[in-house]
Amino acid sequence: MTEVILHIPHSSAVIPEPERARLAISDDDLKHELLRMTDWYTYELFGLGETATLVVFPVSRLVCDPERFRDDADEPMAAREMGAVYTKTSDGRPLRPCLHSEERQRLLDAYYVPHHKKLKQLVREALETSGHALIIDGHSFPSSPLPCDPDQTQGRPDICLGTDPFHTPEWLADAAERAFREMGWRVERNRPYDGTMVPRSFLHKDARVHSIMVEINRALYLDEDTGQRLPQFGEIACKVQRTVKACILACGNMR
């Protein structure tokens, strides 16, 4: 469906060798950081097949994070040195020895810009073809807060739905919450993470672009100490895909 775009920004653990050489942490520490920071298996978890056009960021967020605002002045996590290009790890240790403006721009040009160009083009094509676009922003999150997380509250939900007042109509958030609750899961909106992906050129400008972030608690499907799938992974994936399809159907019914 050309009007539905599934955005998977944090599923990759790939760090190209030239980028690995520029990081300041040991191999063991890097392995541990990837375990904590990667949205493991979200590609398979959300796998909607022909139901949506898939956009997957090809490298780890430790190289560059496409979910952050490009300009640090606009990005709240930049205050923790985890803007579009991280200089600190999730527990505040140096990730890069230094980050000159030229190096930051090189990383943005190599990874961030092509990804957002593709996403923007798909949204534009959806608007031209269908008159509307729906972005499903697919993530997972650790069952306990990371040191870098602004929300340190324990007792995290099974499902977090991130919304934007302009791009997430109440009927869309309601449909998503209802569908996930019907699976027996605890659902909260904008906790522990808030917001959802919309390309900057459409952000708060074009109400035909709808978007919702869907975050799955990793404890549902993952051994968080090893990064291995739990035996119920397939069942959880089927439930996630059914609920997301219900959101897509609700979106179609409202037009």
C-alpha cells in the first residue's frame, strides 16, 4: 500500500569498519552498548509485507541516529550528547574521542541525509497517489530505563504509543490503543517515550500526513541479557502485526 510507510530506524547493529575505527570504546563495551541500544528484530516483529512500504535504516544508531532532529538546537537529547550523532554512550561514557563539525557533517551526509531523502520521497509519492500518508514508526524499548532516558520511572508498559498533536488524530491513537489492549497488553501513550516520525518538510505543515510511533517492550519477546529471541517471539510478532493492521484499517475507514 503506497500510502502506508513502516519506518524502522533502530534495528541494525551494523557498524562499518571505518566508523568502528573512530569510536573510543572497546569491543566488549561496544557489544554491550549495542545490546542496550538496538531495537532488536523490529524488522521481523513489525514485518507487514505488502501492507506497507518499508524504510529501514541500514546501520546502527551509534553511527548516526535518523530519529533525532538534524540540528542539535532542535533536539532535546543533544543536551545528553546523544543528538543525531552521539558523542556519549547510554551511561554517559565517551563514545567518540571528539566530534569536529566536519566529521559530524560527513556522517550526516553519508547516512542521515539519504535516509530522510528516501522517507520524504515516499511520503510525497503517497500524497500524490492517495492524497494521504500514514507512517508507522516501529521501535522496541528496554524493560528498565537506561541511564540516558529522560523518563526513569519503573513499571514500564508493554506497549508505548508515541503521538504528535498535529499528525496523530485522536481516532488513530484510540484505534491503536484499543487494538493492543485487546491483545491483553498494558498500553500507555507517550511513556516512556513520546513523539513520532514525520519528515521535517511536512512536520506541522501538512495534516494529510498521519503518524504514530509503536514501541514494544523487549521483555515480551527478547532475552535482554543475551539479545536472543524468546520462544514466544513468533506469537508476539503475529499479535503486533495484527494490531498494526487494525490501525491501518481504521485509518482507511476514516478517509
